[in-house]
Amino acid sequence: MPAAAPARVRERLAALASAGLDAPTFGLTALDLLRSSLPFTAACLATVDPATELVTGVVKADLTDENDDLWARHEYEVVDLYNSFDVFRRPGGVTTALAETDGDLSRLRRFDEFFSPVYGFGDELRFTAAADGAHWGFVALFRDDGRGFSPAEQEYAADVGRLFGRGMRAGLVAGAVADGPGGADGPAVLVVGRDGAVTHGGPGVAERLADLGGDTDGALPFPLLGLIRAARRYAAGHLVRLPRTRLRTRSGHWVVAHASPLAGPDGASGQVVVTIEEARPPEIVPLVTAAFGLTPRERDVVGLVLRGADTAEIARTLHLSAWTVQDHLKSVFAKVGVRSRRELTARVYFDQYAPRLQVGAGLTPSGWFAGTA
């Protein structure tokens, strides 16, 4: 193994994963630490929605953004020997390009058409970042020195992958919510042509894209590029359901983005329609409570708290004693960093729905607020 002691780096990664850092800060710092015990030329850390395993954000080391669309194409649209979905299910959640191709990288299209000619990479080690049985992202490490990643290095990557998973999960709920609404009201719809350019955009598109780190005239943010490419993969019959993902915006609000291929008179047009809309409480509560590291029983308790249930009602519903419910609440408060049920509600919703909760707007059967379109 490389010079820096892997055990010492692992200890530092464990501390970093518990530091409550936002995803970009954690990612850059963690990659810098890992490099000292597992050398690489370049790296990409990607967070994913654990429900769909689609990328929700990226952090790069010694890589630039100008090839993002090509990267998304090879990750989601091109049918290849393997991709991130496959790595999540590999033993230990880890593999390398050389291992997958028996040493012949020309068999892997993203190497043959992209990684080798553009970057000169000679191997990729990809490992899963998981925590408590859920996938929160993956890390791709690259080398261009002609030396592949050894089995021992793969084993080490699989081991620290759990620490990356904890840090990436915590990063999802780190950071303060910015002042202001943080985006447009109502859904924003845009149409992307075969060449990847935005051809049509409805009201609120510019605001939504800006809050996700992109714009209609420049490059779209990587999560949307991935959605678009995945929609084309769906159109080709290689995905079983339309792609969608939950995203936290720069202002700290939650949106849901989904993409659908548009069919022309000939049955295919290459166009994709992308819709970005405010996330409804049932869509984000499971994600946020999991990101705080709550146990399944603690999530049950929180779900009832968010519905306004008191301790006695929670105890009856979950067949627990009132004392046990209070113990669960104490643990939840400690993990979330709050002191009351009111603070818990605001923290889970990141103040996104707080004004409507404060005026007493209840949830309808659809999971949205009463009086809200």
C-alpha cells in the first residue's frame, strides 16, 4: 500500500464523516485524505438519490466540467459493460475497469471513446458509498500511470466506502437555508433537443436552473444532464421506469426533477421534456430522516410527530410505552440537533413548508397542503 498509513487515514475519514460538513466540503476534503493512502490521478465523487440511484451532485478532483454531458451520456445512455448501477451490486460495492474488461479497456466504451482519448486514463476504481443499507453515492478514482488498482486497494476502498457513505449522507442535511424563496413558484418545464440545447422553457425555468447551479444559455447542472440521458435510455427500452430524482437546491429547498422522452411522427425525436417542481412532504421526509441517521423506529416516531400526534397517540399507534416514545424522541432530538417537536418539524422540512405549517394548513390525502394548487 502507499506510504500514508491506511488505518490512520481511515480514522481521519471517520472523524470527517461525523463533522456535519456539506457535501462539497466533505467530498473535497475526503478525496484529499484518501489520496494520501490510495494514490490517484483524478477523481469524481457523486451523490445519488438512494431511491433511484441517479446522481444528484458531483465533486471533482483534477477534473473540469466541460465534458459533463459526454460523461452523462456514457454513464446513463450508452449501453456498456457496467455502470454505477452495476457497481452498487458488485461484491463489496467495488470494481475496476481493468478487472471488468480482463485487461482490455477497448471493450469498455466509455474508456475507448472517452476516458482514454480525452484524459489518457489507464484504469478506474469505482466504489460505493453506502450507509445503513442505502446507497448515498459512489466514488470513481482514475490513474494514468499505467498501474492498475490492486485487489488490496479495492478491498481498502470498499472498507472506507462506508465512511464516505456516512459523510455524503450527512452532507445532504448540512448547511443553512438561504434567505428568500429560492426558486420559482409552481413547476418549471423545459425541452431539451437532440443536441442537448434547451429549445423551450416555460415560466420559472431560469430561476429553477439558477437555484440548481445552471442556466438555459450555458451548461445544465449534471443531475439534469443525467436525467436527460437516462430518459433517452428509457426510450431505447433499457430502463423500466421514467427517471426522477429529489434534489436539494443551492438555497436549501427541495425539488423533484423528472424527465420524459418526446416522440415525433416517426416515433422518436430525441427531445426530452424535463419538469422541476417543489417536492411534497411525503417525497422528502423519508429521505431527510434517513439522512439524519435515524433508525426505522425513530423514523416512525418522527412521522407521527409531523402529523401532530402526541406522546400517548404515538405510543398507542406503535404499541410502545410512553417512556419508550420519549426515549426515542430524545435520541431523535440529539441526532437532528433540536430541542423540541416544533424545531424538529422545521428542521425536517428545512423551513420550506414552515410558513404553511404555522398558519395551520393541513395535509390533504394527496400529501400536499390544503389550499395549495
